[in-house]
Amino acid sequence: MHPALSVIFFTTASGAGYGLLVLLGLGKAFDVVPHELSFGVATIVIALVLITTGLLSSTFHLGHPERAWRALSQWRSSWLSREGVLAIVTYIPILLFAYDWLLLESVDTAYVLAAILMSLFCLLTIYSTSMIYASLKTVHAWSNHWVPFAYVSLALMSGSILINAILLITGNYLALMSYSSLAFIVIALIIKLSYWRFIRQTQSLSTAETASGLGHLGKVSMVQSPHSQDNYLLKEMGYQIARKHADKLRRISVMCGFVIPFLLTIITLDGVNMLSLCSSVLALIFCLFGIIVERWLFFAEAKHTVMLYYGNTSA
Amino acid sequence: MTCLPKTSSGKKLGLVIDLDICVGCHACATSCKEWNTSGYSAPLTDLDPYGAEPDGVWFNLVHSFEVKNEGGDSQTVNFPRSCLHCDDAPCVTVCPTGASYKREEDGIVLVNGDTCIDCKLCSWACPYGAREYDTDTGVMKKCTLCVDKIYNQNLPEHSRVPACVAACPTGARSFGDLGDPNSGVSKLVKDREGFDLMPEQGCSPVNKYLPPRVRQTEVREDTPHLQAQVSDTANALLKWIDKALSR
């Protein structure tokens, strides 16, 4: 599948933003994160900027952005519609939570409830994004249960690394958050490695033989394409990446997205100092870069069944 | 509404494509383009049609496959590909706006170009590559089964068939109601063991394909012998020329 940069940017940015809010809401509900105003303003503003620019970038890549509101209507059948509805509804608990914390500075039940709802809706939004891909039977690399796990775990991983950096920048230190980051990095890496193993070892039930229905006569191969130049299908679905490049990019993703942030996060266990602060920010930069490479591969390695009509033998 | 229709009239209009007869002339593809470029989804945009990188919207395409059996014998099969108007159309249910829909009355799958936002998700959801994106108008387009032709009262009755069916010079394409077990197309599917493409994708396509005949591999005894024919009919002059040239 053709890797669309706007979608890669959107899912990476909004994933980190929603992941941050899931953990912040839980941390607040159990009263383990600092109540300080500077920390509060920084987390809420950064999360809102990340999810809002992500949503806007995904809207602007549409051919008809002025009709985007229509996408909220088909939530009964479409995961894309559900994602849109959830993304908008989620603003309500986020803004209520921010209002309670930053303006009323209250710690009452309504505030705890808003925090929990915020976590829940952010989690559901990440899940619905993953289901847009996981519900497509046409792409074997997407329609499997590793995909929602990968999206959710990567969002929580990047969100926790982000909170860790904000904590240290605002002069706070929370050992629990550093340890959570380490745990999420390990969990996300295990899921991602399992995913890569899965797509290497299995393939779609669909083949050139089932696509043409000619399997009973023998092995099917293409002798002539219907057209001499690439059409929409080949440009959108025909993106192929050489296996050696995929292997290299996968190593880059593992190093930058997981291994280096893990080591840098260990340094942040040291508490509030310049080294911790720099490590936490570097961990964030490496982690986001690693996720962008991971997401690029998520598209580039995915093979669509339509390519079975254009010379692919498996999907 | 992009939920699939819960009630159906039982009518399932569609095509039956005979892979045994198709000669791969592309008449279906070009006549489709000709009719539809001024029809329901008009225009079927062409970009750089006479340049180095021609591109454009086509609802019907003819592939050519080679099928090789275990003995090493191979045959060429021409394979027209277009929308199969699936019963469980995934292109319809993924649509976030309701632009993509399946008609209750006859099962035809259509796109409403006025409400499509160009998210392209339907083209990702279709296993058969039936969706064609028009970069010029920014909406998704697809085979309409010539909905503006098959019900057109201004046309004589025999013309009320999809353009691809009318154009096929070999009669490899048939059009009818596949929901009616007694229709001509349903009988054809039954007699010739028509099949679904990629049944494992679970789309329950309405269009069916008929398989090519299994080729005979042994030479028949009554096959005329070319050399014998020549020597029988040749006269003395030809024999002399043959002899002179054979030196």
C-alpha cells in the first residue's frame, strides 16, 4: 500500500496525544501525578495540539474537506466514521477535565469522573483508528489482531515518554512514570516483533489462483496487463518495498523507536537534573522517529489482494 | 445509509462472464468508457491521453493470464474485470459518509458523487479493484451496471443491457437477474459450473465467471495430415517445382 505521509503523521501525532491523555487521566484518577498548574497546562496544551493537528491533517488530505462533516454519519457500519465521532466526542471529557483542573483547581468527584471518561474515550479513539485497518480483509498484514494491540501499545508508549519529558521539563519527577515508560516500551516492542513475525510467516488465503478462479487448471501468472501505464490501483495499492530495505528500516525502527528510548529512559530514573531532562527529550524524539518509520513500513509492507490481478502470486 | 440493505427485492442484477469465449479484444472496456463518460458517473476522466503517461478512469479492464498445468502445458485466458456488485459489499459498509450504497431494488452498488469525501477507503476495502478514483473531480467512481441504460425507456428494449454486454462481439458477457434461479443467466451459471472470484474474502459477489474448457492434450486420429493432402492434390508442374526448389 502507498504510504501517505499525512496519515503517518496523523496517527503518530494523535497516538502520542491520546496516549498521553489516557495515562494522565488514570494518573489523575488515582492521584499519583503532580497537581501543579504549569505541568497541567503543558500536558493539556501539548496533547490538544497533537490530536488537533493530527485530525486536521487527516481532513486536509481528503479531496473534498468541505464535506468532512458527512463522515460522522455512518458510525453503525464504518470504523472511519466511528473514529471521527469518537475523536470529536472525546474533546468533551478532555475540556471538562482541563476546566476542572486548570481553572477550578478542584479535586471533586466530577473531576475524577471526567479524568476516567477522558482515559476511556482516548483509548477508544486509538482503538477505532486501528480498526480502520484491522477491518480490511483485503490486506492480510492489517486484518489481524496484532494491529489494534500495536496501535494502542505504541500510543501508550509514546504518550508515557511524552509525559515523562513534560514532567522533567516542568521540574517534576515521578519514578512511576519512568518505570511505566520502560514497561510500555518492552510491551510495545514484543507486540511489534510478534506482528512482524506474523506477517513474515503467514499469508492471505487469496492467491492469483483464487483471484482468477483458474486454480483448477494450473498455476496462474499475468501475461499482459490491461494498461501500459500505472493506473489509480497500481499507484495506491501497488507500492512494493524490497525486502532488504524493509529489513533495514525495521532495524532502524527497533533501534530508534524502542532500544534507544529504553536506555535514555533508564537515565531519567536519576531524578530532576539536566542529564535526565535531556535524556527524556531525546527519548521522545527518537521514539517518535522510530514510530514514523514503523508506520511507514506498516503501509509499505502491506500487500493488497488487487495486486493478484497484476502479477503478485500471494497477498 | 452504508449499512447493507436488510430487506431485498430478491433481484440481483449482474453479469456472467464466459472465460472460454472471451478473446480479449477490449471492446467491453472501450464501449464501457464510451457510454459512461456521459452517464451517471460522468466524466470518466482521461489525463494526458496522448502523452507519455496516459492515466484515467476505467470501469472495465481486460487482463490476460497464463495458466500452466503440472505437465507444463499452458493456455492463455483473457479475463475481463469489473465491479461484481457483491451481496456483502465491503466497499459499502466502510464508507463513512453514506456515499457508497447498495440499491435495495436490484442490488446495484453505486457511489453518490455529491457526498463522497474521497477518503479512498472503499478502494482499499474492495478485494477486486473495482473502485476507480478520479483525481480530476476528487471523487470515487465505479461500474454502475449502466443503471442509466438498462432502465432507459428511450432506448429500444433490446438495447437495455449494459454497454459491455452489447459490445461483446463473441457473446462472452451475459446480463440478467442472478437472484432468480430460473433466469437465463442463473441457468447458464448452473450448466457451466460458474464460480465466484475470491470466495474466501466473504463478499458473495453477484457476478459469476464461467471456466474455460479443459483443453484436449492428445492428437485426434481423424486429424487430417497436411503433407498427404499436398501430395494428393499436386500436379506434375508443382511436383517439378518442388523438386527443383528442394535441390
